[in-house]
Amino acid sequence: MPEEARQVASSETTSLSPTFAMNENVLDKLKCLNYERDFVQAQNRRPFTREQFAIQADNNAIQFKDFESLVVFLIAKIKRDADYFKVDKLDDPNTSVNKMMIALRGLDFNAEFPAAKLKAAYGEAVCAVLDFLTDRCLESERFVFKMPKHNEPAEPEDVDGDDDAMIDDDEIEDEVEAIEEDAAMFTEADENAFVHSENQQIIESRVDPIEWKTELERVGPRLRLNNNNVGKEWRSHINQTMKHSELIQKALPTTESILKQINNQLGGAVEKMKSKEKYLNTSFSQLCNEYQVVKASLSEIEDKHSTGTESVSVLTNELAAIEDQLSDIKGTMDSRGSSMTDTSPLVKIKAALQEIKIEIQNFELRIGVVGQTLLTTQTANGGGDIDVEGGDDLDDEFADA
């Protein structure tokens, strides 16, 4: 593995180790709370793994549902009330997370992160919430962590005594060094894993010591390993390296001669290609010049074609504008021609004149009747100074009318 990739991998492991340690602590506390019986078996679920809420799962929706149901279970155990915190199936993740944060604030949980981080259902924020809830559950259950009771281990039987007697001092030293390196590695891993954990107390075991001892006696002999080969790997690596070096030294002269022959053949082929290229350039130089001339003329023609297309596009735009103006003028001319050929106003004028003539005749008739009645009235009353001639003139006027 390259050094950069190794550094990136080590940095990712160290950055994720507090979250993994917190998730393992949560799982141990859940086992103390008998979650396998009250939660897993009751809801027909699978037990949680050591990295359940430390890393992202394949299906994030299922992971969020597991986290949500576990929070509901823990809060119900703390408050001893199943209705204190409930999440509707129709709620979206934002609503569920907001309800969850309100319930956690009711339990005096001080959140140093935004509520949106709980939607991911994994990470340090989720493990912190579960760690807080499991601690509160243990307090409500009055669970106390006690010091472990260690039984004195029985002396192991010397199964491979003959083989151990044959180990020389160098092999013993190598085994001691390997064991010390493993111990240092495990201590560093433990320190990195539990540096950020909040609870350093020891979990009390509820396993019967007698049953544990019988199980140990049954399984113990099968777990014994033959450690005669511990620390001998470097010797086998050295032997393999020496063998490979001998093989390389044997194969190097023949391989070197073959590579030199290949190099000479490739050099000759390259020289031939260069000479052929020069010959082609000299023999087809006239055609190249003609091609350059044709290419230049083609570029000129393409430039003319581009300018011609631009002018054609401008003229087509002008033609479209003129056609629009012509259509407007045709519309106005049509409207004026239709108004000139329309005789309905003349017919209306003639009808109005005819009505006016009829009204004039009626008025003249009435005036004549009124003048005649006035004349007859004056003559009947014996008016002597009536100008008959004037009356005759008036009658003549009415008659002319």
C-alpha cells in the first residue's frame, strides 16, 4: 500500500474510533437492559451489530427506523410511559427528529449539534443520544456496575512439551519481541478506541460462574494453538528473498541479451521508418504544394460563402418586413374599397329626405286649415276693416304652398 493511502486509512480509522467505541458501549448497556428479550424478540427484529449506528448502512431508511424505534423504546423505559414519546408512521423524518429533540430536552439532554444530524441515523450525534438514553435507563433501573470477580486460572497442560524444548534462545527472543509488539499495538488501539468514551465503569456479568467454568473446560482444549511458529516468519521471508535473488541473478544475463536484441531491432525499424518518411516527403512534395493551394482557395470560397449567407439572411429579413407592410396596406385598401361601394348611407339619406317632404306637406296642410278657420271666424264676427285682398293673398300663399 502506498504511504499516502496508508496515512488516509489510518486517519479515517482514528477519526471513526470514538464513534465505534461509543456504539459498542451502547450495545453493552442495551444487553444489560435485556433489550434482546424486551425489544428484539418483542418486535421480531434482528439484534444490533457493533457498528449498527457508527457507519452508514446500505438502506438508510431502515437504519433510521431502527434508530427511531430504539429511541422510543428507551424513552418509554425511562418515563415508564409508552405514550410519552410516539412517532406517527406518516410523519416525515424532519417531523420525527423535531419530536425526538423535544422529548430529549424534556429529559435534560443538552444537544451540541443540530437536529438535522439525527436524520442520518449514524454518526457521533446518534451514538451520543443513544449513550445518554441508555445511561438514563440504567439509572431508572438502578443498575450498578460492580468490580469483576476473577477466578484463578488453572495451569495449562504441557501438550507440546517436546517441541517447546527444541526451541532455541533466538526463537524465544523473537517470540517475546512479537508478543511485546502485539501487546503495545493492542494497548494503543484500546487507548484510541476508548479515549472519548464517557463511561469507564465495568459492566457486571450475570452469567453463573459454575456454568462459565464448565463451558471453559469444554471449549478450552479446542482453543489451544501451537505457537511454535511464532516469530519464525522473518526467517522464511529471508529465505524466500534469497531464493528470488538467485533466480533473478540466473535469469538476468539471458533476459538482458534478449532485451538488447529487441532494442537493436526496434532501433533499425525506427531508422527505416525515418528514411521512408523522408523519401515520401521528397517524392510527394509537388502534391503537397498543390494541396496547400487548393486548401487556400477552399478557405477563400468558404469565406465568400459565409459572407453571401449573411447577406442573404439580411435580405430575407428585409423582405419579411416589406411583406408585413404590404399586407397592412392591402388590409387598409380593402376596408376603404368596401366602404366606398357600400350604398346603405345613400339609401338612408333618401329615406330621410322623403320623410322630411311628407312632414313639410303635413305642416303646410295644417297651416292652410288654420288660416281658413281664422278667416271664416273674422268674417262671421262682422269685422269691416278686414282686408279681403290681404286674405286672398294669404289664401293664395297657402294654395301655392
